Amino acid sequence: MPLDIVLGVLAGAAFAHVARGPLARIYEPVRTRYFAIVLLFASGALMPAGLVVFAQYPDWAVMYLFNTAHVPVWLCVPALIVAYLAAPPAGFLWMHRAIVRRSGARAIFGGLGGLAAAIAVLGAPRLLVVAHYDRFHHLADGTPLWKSALLLPLVAITACVIFAFAFALLELLRHVRAIEDVRLPTGSPAEHADTIADTRPV
């Protein structure tokens, strides 16, 4: 989950960066189709994937940071849902602010990428072992990830999330390029039609 959240924020930032041309002229990004795409990715791909893994391997999913057996389901599951749903929009809005200010985009990508890499490297002993909380912490025992029943579902789920992200990103890029290819006469009533269309509520 910690790695998923950081990557979710990074994905949201990537969506905003691809649409940086139109977004640079928009001051209410939550009312655009671009923000709607981010919400669809969060709710249709990232959040379901995270919950499926958590339902089957809860202790591994939270990287053994706490014992899920001692946390009520009614508290843990809603918290996970909120975290997964909020991560991509947070990255999108963060990047939009950097786009409007015309600075900080590289720092956002660098910081998030570095944090994700740090979690993956420093957390490798946790990510590569599938066990229950008590066995991991007290018995130093567990099943290597590549030998566990989690491996194939994890690969399949990860592939689905990557496909959803790539598809949405490419469609967003295609839409942005279509807008940029339109050449409208200066001073025409439709001069800012692309901006109006993108700020229209979805």
C-alpha cells in the first residue's frame, strides 16, 4: 500500500503534465475532463486492485507496518479506499499548481520517483516475503514472493493497472494533440473554444 499510494500520486501528476497545455489556462482543474480521467483511473483501476490484494494478503499489502488482525475491518477498509482514491487526484492538483506557476514540475517527478524507489529498495525485505504479521516479525519466517500463491495474481493485477494507466494516458495525449492541432482565426468567437470545452462540468 505505501508504494501504491506514492505511485498513485505520481500517476496523477503524469496525467496533469500530459495535459499541461490546456491546464495552464485553467484555474478550476476539478471541473475538467482531465480531472474526470484521473478519478476514473483511481476508482476503476488503482483502488480495486489495492483492495483485492489487501483482501487476500492484508499483512503483506501493508508491508507489515501494523497487525491487520488487530484493526477493525470497518476502520481499515474505508481508510484504504480513501487513500487509493485520493492519491491520483492529489498528484494531479499538485502538478496543476506547478504548471500554473511554471515551476516545480521536475521536482515533483524527481521527489515522487525517488520516494517510490526508496520504498521499493528499503522495503524489499518486506515486499519479497509473504507471511502473517506475527510470523514475519517474531519468527523471521515466510514464503518468498516468487514461490507464493500471490505471485500470479499480483502480476495479473499489476498488468491491468499498468494497462489502464497507459490507455488513459495515451487517450489524454491524443485529445491534447487534437486541441493543439486546431488553428482558429485570431479574434474569432471560438478562439478559446478548447478552454471553454475543457472547463465545462463533466
